[in-house]
Amino acid sequence: MTEIIAERTRADQAHLIHPLHHPSAHQTPKIWVSGQGALVRDAEGQDYIDGLSGLWNVHIGHGRHELAQAAYDQMNILAYNSSYAGSTNLPAIALAEKLSALTYPSINTFFFTSGGAEASESSFKTARFYWKALGKPNKTKIIARTRAYHGVTLAAMSATGLANFWPMFEPRVPGFLHIESPYPYRFANPTPELSDGVAAANLLEEAILREGADTVAAFIAEPVQGAGGVIVPQDDYFARIREICDKYEVLLISDEVITGFGRTGRWFGLERYGIEPDIIQFAKGITSGYIPLGGIGVSDTIRDVMNSVPPAQRWMHAFTYSGHPTCAAVALRNIAIIEDEQLVERAAEVGGRFQERLRTLASHPHVGDVRGIGMIAAVEVVADKASKQLFAPTAGVTQKLVDAMLERGLFTRVVLDAVCLAPPLVTTEAQLDAIVEAVESAIDSVVTEVAS
């Protein structure tokens, strides 16, 4: 087996370009061969708890034959046909109808993509289309936040607020700008007479006024910033955001690629804040990652504008695989499993206990912050707790933490020295306990090594 693994690794290195590609990060890659529930197995036969649900997306767990059967059944009937205007298919119709019942009340119309970055592109273009159709063609700018992740196609990358994604692909698309993240652990409130949440939200108003409200099309935000380190905003943040967007006629785009379909203990992340967006975008959990699918939902107001323009000014946006019948069939079966097994409710209940267990790590001398909601969380490791100072990059803490957790049977990602956790919604309580133990033990091991 060792020889086979070595040979396959050489073939991989010779022929595959990986996301975030560089040979230095791919000398001894894990070759994953199977999965069951919250566990994944590598080519050496070692099992690991999947601490990030693949990439925030395997909500119902690995090895669910029901989704394979749904794909098989649909492929035997109609694997694919175009969904361009004038054509449609039954699974896509059913999925759009189902999403209308699940998402925010004002959102009842959907466009499907192959993933989250395409969803971002669709949101941006829809926002520009909307304002042009209403006779306000200068409203084109998109405001996003630092530490945001909205994908890495060129416009999506320009909205993404993680600067390490930019340098080798610049110049970025013009018309994208960023305000500071509300990041409760590190946000420095410039107006102490206001709550941190309102003060952070007011940065949006400042940006709109600085740019000119007649130039701003939309503000895009994740209800929980995932790839930026699992940042849960203050309770009063999004209510103020909604007020500002309404005041200045700026569309609110909720990027629910990570938070959608139960991850936070609600079907969608903004439900917790009691507001509705104008556009919602989704991917990942809609199929639990078993097959690529994403999309956007638009408010009835936006839909009515889309439907009212003359044919020559139509919404000239399209993807070959939009409304793919096989993807839609898998999504429908995945959603049925989430409903039947009450996984949204489970994410709230069991996720609440998971958060309590993780918070026991807050007393660790090198844990600066423990944050999360439902089945998404982060444990931020710091060099100095009083100053919140991170370890120097030369210490290599990020990779050391990944390696130490692997040694303890946990596979997940570390972002800016924050251990990110989003296990499948079916993860057992014993496995959640094991995650907490592995994280604590890994932190102990790494900080001891770095200090020595």
C-alpha cells in the first residue's frame, strides 16, 4: 500500500493543480478514499473526524446512499438539459418551489449556479441590473467587509476581504470596497457611546456617504464570516445594517453559502437577527457537497423588476448548468433528509452543547477567543492573551496546529491561528467531545513546542 500511495502521490503532483496551489504545501498530501458519517478515511486506512464537513458543506455526513440513489434515478430519466428561457425541468421547478417555502418570506424566486463564487457573480450582476432597470445606472459599487470570503473568481475575489487572495491576480475589478469586520474579539469601537454592533454597522453608512449613495448598488455580508475565522457579529449589528441599506437604497446581499441549510441552528443565518435580505446566495449545504450546486434567491421586488423590463433589456445572465436536473434532484433529497432527521433543530440543540464544551477552552493561557453558534465555531490561539497578539508567522503555528490535530484524529483548517470547526450536523456527541479534546491537546502541544 505504501508503494501505491507514493506512486499516486507522484501522479497527483505531476498532473493536478489544486486550490491554493503550491508544491511546498503538497509534499505529503492526504489521499482520502472513503467516508461515513462524521469520519473520513485516508489511503493508509486511518480514520479522522471531519472537523470542517469537507469544506463547510457535508451537512448530512459522508456515505449517504440516498443521495447517490437520487442522482442515479434522475440520471436514468434525464441527466441534463438546458434551462435557458423556454426550457425547464421538473426537479429544478420542485427545488425552487421548496426553497420558496424554506427561505425568507420575501424571497420566492431562484436562479441556480454550480457553486458559491458563481452565486456571488450572479448577485453582483443582479444588483447592477436592478438599479439600471430603475433608471439609476450609476449605482454599481459593491461594499463588502474585511475578512469576508465570497469566492475567488475575479469579481468575487474583489469582494473577498482576505488580502492574501489578491496580489498575484490584481488589478481587482473596480467598484468593490471594504469596511471593517464587526469581529467582536478585535473590533475597536470608534464611538464608545454606541454599542459595538451599531458602531461597526455605522461604518457602512460612512462608506456609502463617502462614495455617494447614488453610486452604491449593494452591501454583501455573511451572517457568520466563515473562512475569515468564524466571526459571529454582535446581536444588534444586522438590524442596523438593514436600516442603513433601506435609508440609502442599497441592496443587502446575504451570503449564506456556509450558514445556509441548518449550520447555525436555523435554516438560514439572518433568521437569528430578525431581518430579511434583498438577495440570498447559497451553495455547499444545499447538496451536502455530494454534487456541485449553488444559486441566488431574489426578493419579490427584484423579481418584479426583472419581469417588467422590455425583452431587449432582459437579465442577460446564464450558466450552462443552471437548473441542472440531477443537481436539483440531489438537493431535494438532501433537504428531505435534513427535514426528516430534524438536523436544523439538532444543530441548535447539540450545537449548543458543543459550544459550551468549546468555551471550557477559554481559560487556556493561549486561547484568546472561543466563538460560534450552532455547529460552527472557532478557537483563536494567541501568543499573549492580554494584548491579543498572535504568534509571529515565522513560528508556523497554523501548520503546526493542523498537524497536531491530525495526530489526534481530527482533520480541519486553521485560519489566522483560529481553529475553525464545522463538523457534519450528524456528528455524535462523543465525536464532538473528541473534537474539543483534540483541539485542547493540540494547542498544548504546539505552544509548548513554540516556546521551547
